[in-house]
Amino acid sequence: MKECKICIHTEKTKKIIGDLCIDCLTYKKYPIDFDKLKKEVEEVIKNLDKNKKYPCILAFSGGKDSIIALKILVEKFKIKPLCVLVNNKYLSQNAIENAINITNYYGVDLFIINKDFTQLFNEVIKKGESPCRRCSRLILREVWRVAKRFNIKYIFTGHEIPFGHSAIRDMKEGIKMVRLLSPYKIKEDEKYKLLENLPFKKPNLYGYTTNCLVLGVALERFYEKYGFSFEIDRVATLVRLGLLDKEKAKEHIKKPEVPKEIYEELRKRGLEI
Ligand SMILES: [Zn+2]
């Protein structure tokens, strides 16, 4: 099977021309200017109103990326955001504990919104589709509401892949979302090093997540239907940007073997699986 020389796409998942996939070919033609992303992000941070109780919001999931985003905001930029965690009923207990412990450690406020995404997950998993896009859209909607209520203009997130060629995207009514990690190109191993001295316990979840209980099962079902992982594009992008080794990336996109206990836990919380 033809394989892309740069990322992990094969002809099964992406069109390959010569020895590169079309995404890598496009990227070679229009690479991301990381210095520009950095300027964008740091300009926003410089202009935050530091006299406000909450100069910005951090969308906080208790997963490793949002924790690193908090670390950067507090340690590098001396900003204390309001951390907003939307608990969709399917976060691991461990992630919630991490969120509480880390925000305590940094002395920042954590606002937890309890929601129930059971219906969404049941629907999507039954069809063998990915729940991620719809789940994150709903979560961001809740975070946006908090921003609106507290009159906060910027929502930072722990995403590392920019919006195309920018770290910032407009939301409704003048509120902007900033992908804080996108300029800094932090590799997977470095992330765990950055977490070392923090009260972070790595959950025993497979695949890419350090917080979501549903992901494994969703990946499994999708895999059974399509024969590959719905994470392929995101993981391929990480490889293309040099954030993840090819070998590790291939591990990430294998079909997960979700342990029985996770199934039991999910059923207990309301999933019909
Ligand atoms: Zn490629």
C-alpha cells in the first residue's frame, strides 16, 4: 500500500501523489508560520486587562493539554484565568480530580458546569461515527455563555493545531477563541515532562486522551465500520508538524482494546452499549 513519506496517511485514508499525501503536499506549499502565531497569541495576552478578576477564560478539561495551557498562562505570562470545566457526565473521575488539584495548586478559580451528553453519545456511537466534533461544539457553547455572562472577551483552549493559519478565531458577539498551545510546538514527551512536578495523575486511558471515557469505545466502533481511526487526520497533522513521532502516531491510530471495566462504567453512567 502506498504510504506518505512525511505523515501516517496511506492510500486508504488520503490521496497519495508520488510519495506524499495531498495534505502534506498542501502543507509544503503553504506551511504554517509559527512566529506569526506566537505574535498573535502574545499580543492578545499583552493586552488582557490584568486588573479584571478574570482577564480571560481557559476552557479546562482536566486533560494534559489544558493543564499545560494553564501552566503557560500562569507561569510564563502571570495570568490567572477563570478555568471552566464542562462535565458532560463522561469525564474520567481522575480527570476531574486532576482539574481540582491543579487549579488549587495554581490558586485559580475552577467553574464546573454539569451537563449530560448521554443522548448525543448514544446516537453517535450507535452509528459508528465520531462524537468529538459535536461534543466539543456543545462544550464551547457552554464556555461561551460563561464568557458572555462575565463579560470576558477571550477564551483560551489547550488545542495545539491552529485554525488553518491563525491561532485565533472569532466566536459570536465579539468573543474570541485562542488556541494557546499552537505556537509553541510542544512534543508529546515534553508534555509529560512539563507535568512532572504538578499534582497530575496520568489516567489509565488508551489512545490519545487523558480525560474522556467515551473516546475508546467510539474509536472501536468506528474502526469496526471503516477499518481506520477517526483520529487519523489530527494525528497525521501532529506528525506533519513534528509534534509526534511516526511510530508513536501509528500506535495512537490502532484499534483500541477497551477493557470491560470501561464498558461497565459507561453503562453505569447511562450509555446503551
Ligand atoms: Zn502526509
